[in-house]
Amino acid sequence: MKQRLLFRASLRHLGGHPWLTALSLLGIALGVAVVVSIDLANASALRAFERSTDTVTGRATHQLVGGPSGVPETVYRDLRLLPGAPVSAPMVEGSVRARSGDQRPLTVLGVDPFAEGPFRSYVPQGGGQVDMGTFLTEPGAALLTERTARALEVKAGDALRVAVEGVEKRLRVLAVLTPGDEGSARAMEGLVVTDIATAQELFDQEGRLSRIDLRLPEGAQAEASLERLRPLLPEGVEVVRPRARGNAVAQMTRAFRTNLTALSLLALVVGTFLIYNTMTFSVVQRREQLGRLRALGVTRNELFALVLGEAGVLGAVGTVAGVLLGILLGRGLVELVTRTINDLYLSVSVRGLALEPFTLGKGLVLGLGATLAAALRPAWEAARSAPALTLRRSTLEDVAHGRAPRLALTGVAVLAAGVGLLALPTRELLPAYAGLFSVLLGASLLVPWLTALLAQGAAGPLGGAFGLLGRMAARGVTASLSRTAVALAALMVAVATTVGVGLMVTSFRGTVADWLGSSLVADIYVSPPSLVARRGGAAFQPGLAERVRTTPGVASSSTMRTAQVRVDGVPTDVRAVDFGETPTRPYRFKEGDAARVWKELEAADTVLVSEPFASHRGVGLGSRVELATDGGPASFRVVGVYFDYGSDAGTVMMPRSTWLHHFRDETVSGVALYAAPEQDVDALVARVRERVGTEQMLDIRSNRTLRETSLEVFDRTFTITHVLRLLAIGVAFVGVLSALMALQLERAREFAVLRATGLTPRQLWALVSLQTGLLGALAGLFSLPLGVALAYVLVHVINQRSFGWTLQLVVAPPVLFQALGLALLAAALAGLYPSWKMSRANPARALREE
């Protein structure tokens, strides 16, 4: 019977404050939704790549790979003639962009169908729905899956137009394959299967293979087979494990995915503060009721269970709603995550959201766990207080004022611990995030003492400006410190989070803009379109780059070749630069003197590395790195570390003469043109475009246009960060509204006394507005230095460790004004409902004791 009565009392309390209950549920749901949606989007993108990698790799246990130019096909012939040769299959792999349908990137696999049986079951072996004779003999014959054909709006017998590094080519859809199950259909989405010869013609790789797949027995037999095989391999060809490719991609995108997860957890932290604030007010509002329950025989444990039970109900409902909302948000965020990965790292096609049970379970645990954790202290305080003290209104405030200095000292200690964690000489992210959250917690513990101090100081100026109402508003803040401090802490953390993320993005963009200004010194840049915007690894058609360089009106030019090379076993972008007769060297060095660096770089075994490469690999001046060249592994000495914000994975740069010495690749990926004096740049762009004709699609952009395009790519990659920031602002706004509205509603009896003693409704409106305005101003004041501190940590610690970039912190006034506006607007809105309610309420009824 007692439990039933307590349960009814809880329901009556929650139902009696529908707006506060709804806001609390919304705050919990938003916090959980942000975490779930980001995790689902990250997992979907990574899972899509893993599926495609597994599909392409098949059942291979090892692979023979070469340098950037691939493996000579004679290696496969010699391998098949070897006595006791392992099971093997040749492969030509490359990426194209469809010119029909949704113009998605496609992966082309050139295979030998007679060798594919042990490796990939989806490649037809003969008979059935595919005419193998036509597949092997007809130029351009290709196979698509049903889902891919539908997306490209083609069917069997149709021509499929594709772009290969800006050159349009045609394939013919010989047949449409129907995978046996949904998993296989997803894994093969975006896959085009051709014969080896067709793929070689498509990618201009006659006589070369991308790799040779092997199936070796497990254990000692595999090692014995490899020992017999290695002496027969030519220079530049080595044996690797297939999983190394997937691991390299996971490592490449780890920092990006980790930072998104951390930003989503910040939103959850804000939501946790909201829950704590809600539960605290729930206890404060009912202190008299709880005191009576204790006096009537309700035990401490029962009271503790009552408050935790309410939190559990709120947490369960809000968390389930948050998971469902997270799934909806994830469907939109997965497109943003995929677009960012395509811009920065590699081409990956994600067409659906993978609902990972682990992610959904984690969202449920985080939401419910955060709710119960936030409710523990209010529940414990409600249960431990003696009935007489609980019924006395002044007791709680006396305790709050007495505890404020001790909390401030604790906050200083926690802040010091956070700074210590951030200063640890490590590249690991966990201490950095622990330090970040320690700073948030330490600042929150300072709020009660600072609130009491500043509110007392504000009484004089407010009294001078607004008279008695001004002094009452300021004293009301200190008189209800146990409630105002919690609301201000929740608001401060929420607003500071938005300030920190906003300043981080602004600083990042400013640094990139400055870098582009110093790096883009030519007048015109010409390059074939690349599937990955940042990489630019596509090559000019033979002779076309030289034709561009000799365009009338060009005074001088330089070229660049970008290709992926295994550096110390990890696929890395390597750039080969030929400065030609250009007088400038658009590189700024973090390590190394420019004059000495360029002189030392003339040696054939020296390279430059970018700052992210040096940071991630732990290399510097004098270090050596090993590149998998076409002539075999070669060691290079690092003679300089340059600033570069184009790749967080890192790049290696060498002169073109060094590249040609080690690699059988004379192609060019980009040309920079310097206009002759008095030459109009726009006219020169038109002349280059006319000179190129229709031989190959090229991106021909002036300095200004390329800079704008680069910043557009930057803004696009940070779109998801802006979305997360907006979601965090949404959580913050809900938290502020809930906290301040609860604070004002809790003072209903106090307002009733004032109304009974002659305060008019208009004066009540003014009093509440002044008090909520003061609270909003204090919260904004607290959040600004904390937000700047968070931005400093994000820029100089977390981004540095994650991406390896040195950024310049920019404290942008618009971001700060936006934070103040958010705090003041939320505070003003929070006071509207209580003011309206109390101005219309009957003072006698509000004063009536139950």
C-alpha cells in the first residue's frame, strides 16, 4: 500500500508540471540522439568500406603488391608455372565515376573468371546468366548487380558511360547479377566486374596488374610457401596481408571519427547537467512533502528509491525517444559523414544506415546511466536529511552558502588536475578528453561561490537603475543559491560548449585561409578531376600537361604528381614536384631552414614530410622513412617538415627528379601556371581551356577560384560539426529553459507573498524579468572564459594530437555575442510562463498550505 501511494505521489508531481517534465524528456532525448546518430553514421560509413573491402578481397589470405605502377603481369605467369604454386588470381582494380544515374563513384574489378573460383563466388565461372565467351572477348563488357544497375538507370545491353580521370569511356552492360542475399547485395553495391584486359584498357595499365591474390594454408605451411615464393619475386613486389588495407583506412579516419564521437558526448554531458538540474529541482520543490513523508514513517531507503524511480522513468522514456530520434538523425548525418570521407580520405559509397545493435544498446545504457547518475546526489540528499531540517526552508540555503567556498576550492583542484592531464607529454586522446571534462567539472564547482559574490555586487547597480525591484532581483539570486547555482552551472556548460566548438571551427578556417594564401602563389591551376577532392591523384593524358605549359601567355610553370605509396607499410600520399623556372617555393617549414632544405633536397635519397606525417609517425629532421618504390623498398632521409593543412593523414614530398629515379611513372597530376606580365588571367584561363579541347575534362581554375573552392571543401567537411553544434545549442536551450522555468515556478509561494503585500502584476513581471536577465547575464559571463578555454584545448591539444596540425586560435567576437544572446534569450523566455502564471494566480490560493 505504501509503495503504491509513493508511486501515485511521484506521478502526481510529474503530471503537475507538464512543461518541466516535457522539457526534461526532450533534453534527455536530444543528448542521447546526438550520440546515437553520430555512432550510427560513423559505423555505417566504416562498415560500408569494410564490406566493399571484404567483397573485393574475397577469401584471399595474402596478396602480391608492387609500387604505384602495380605488378608486372609476367609475375602471375611465372607464379602459375611454379611447381607446387599456391592458388592465385590476378586482379586489376580502379575507381571511376558514373556519368549516368546518380553519378556515383564505382569500383571496377578486372578479373580472370577461370581463376576466381577459390576467391570470389559472385564472379561467374561459366554458363548461367552470363555469356562467358562474350565477357572475355568483347571490349568493354561489364557485369553489374541489380541494385547498382537500378541506381545507374541501366539494364542489360545498355551502354554505361564512366569517367576515368576526366576521360569519358564506355562500357556495355553484358548482364545484371542478382546476389543471393541482402548482405551480398549491399557488399556488391557500386561494383563493376570486367575481364582483366578490359580493366587494363580502361585504366591504361596494359601489361600491369593491381595485385595478385593468394590462398595459402594456415600456420607453418603458409610460411614455408612464402619462403619458396619470395626469392622468385622481382624487385618492388612484396607479400602483404589483405586486412592491412582495411586497417590502414580505419587508422586514416580514426581521428575524424573520434572527434565526432567526442563532440556528441559533449552534447550528452550537457544533457546530463540538465537531468541533474531537473532532479535537484524536483527534490527542492518537494522538500516539504518529502519532509512530511519522512515524519510519517517513510524510510530513508524508500525516499531514495522514490527519487531514483522518478529519474528512471524519465530516463527510460527520454532514452527510448532519443534512440528513435538518433536513428532519424543518423539517416541525414550518414550522408554528411560519407561526403566528408569522400572529400578527405577515399571514395566510399554509403546508401543506407546500418543499425548496429551495439550502438543502440550503448545509447540506451548512456541515456539511462547518465540519468540515474545525475539523480544519485539529489536522491541521497533527499533521503539523508532529518524531517525537521527538511521542513525548514532556510536550512537548505544555509547549507548551500556554507558549502560554496569548499566547492570552489574543490573546483580549483579539479581544474588543476584537468590542466595536468592536458599537459601530459603523450599523443593519446584519452588523457586530453579526460582533462577537457575535468575543466568543465572544475568550472561548474566554482559557480556557486562566484554567483553569490557577483550577485551581491550587482545589488547596488541594479538598485540604482531599477530601485527596490533591482535589489530584490539580485538578492533573490543569492537567497536561492541552492537552485540558482545549479541552473547557472547547467547553462554555463551548455553555452561554453557552443562557444568552444564555434571558436575552434573559426580558428581552423582562418588558419587554412592563411595557408592557402601563402601556398597558392601561381595564377592558374590545372588538374584532372579526382574522386577524392583533397587528394588530386588523377593524371593528365600523355602530352597534355606539356601542351598546357606551353600555352601562349604563360611565363613559367610547375608540375606535381600525387600518388599513393606505402611509406613504412602504410598507404600515404607522395607528391613529386617540378618547380621548373618558377622563382617561388610555396612551403613554410616547421622544422628546417628553407635555404638549407632546398639544397639538401637535391640529393636522390632525401624527402620532405608534412607536419601531420611527422606528428603521427614520430619523425623529424634526420629521421629515415622507407618507401615501397617500383625498384623495391628504399630508405629516404627527412630534411624538412613543412606546414600542410590539406591532409591530416600526412604527405611526403620529393623533387620530380627523385621520383623518376625510383618510380616508373612519368605522368603529371597538376600544373601551376604563372601568367606573363600584363597578361589577363581570365583570358589565359579561356586560352588554356580552348587549347585542351575535349581530349580530357580538366579543372582549370584561377588562383582566386581555387582558393574559394578549397574553402568550400573545408566548409563542407565541417558541415557535420556545425550540425552537432546546433544540436548542442538545442540541448543547451532546452536545459536553460527547463532550469530557469523550474526556478521561477519553485518560487510561486514567494511571489504569492509579494502579490499579497501589494506587488502589482506588472511589477511581478519586471521582477522576474530582472532576475532571469541577471541569471542569463551571469551564465553568459561565466561561459565566455570557459568557452575560450575549451577552444584553446580543442585547438592546441585535441586537434594537434588528433590531426597533427598547428592552428592559430582566433577569438571571434560574433561567436561570443551569439553565446551571450543565447543565454539572455533563454533566460528571458524562461521567465515568461512563470510571470504570466503568477500574475493571473490568486495570491490567497497560492499561499494556502496543503
